[in-house]
Amino acid sequence: MIQPSTDPQIDRIDRRILDVLQRQGRLPMTELAQEVGLSTSPVTERVRRMERAGIITGYQARVDP
């Protein structure tokens, strides 16, 4: 089991990625990259890093009642 980092480093771009993912968690990486103004490769690496650090712990669907 991967242990979350005790001191994750989150910068402005990471926060933007998290904000977009909270609103649209199933967004393709290419569209996420466009939203935050980076290419796909660095965005993918940032998301993976945040998953490994325990900052992103999952993705879920919410059903509107």
C-alpha cells in the first residue's frame, strides 16, 4: 500500500489541476492540460505524482437526485 506523503508540495498549477478535477473528474488529460495551460505530458505527471502522494485518492461519479 502506498503511504501518503507527509509534506506534499502543491504549487499554483497543482491547485488549478485539482480545481478542474473536482468539477470534472472524468476530463481527458488533453482537455485538462488545455484548462491549466500546459501540455499533456506534464499534466499527466503532476496528476500521477498527486495520486502517489495521496493528494488525489480517487474519482467518483455523483448522481443528481
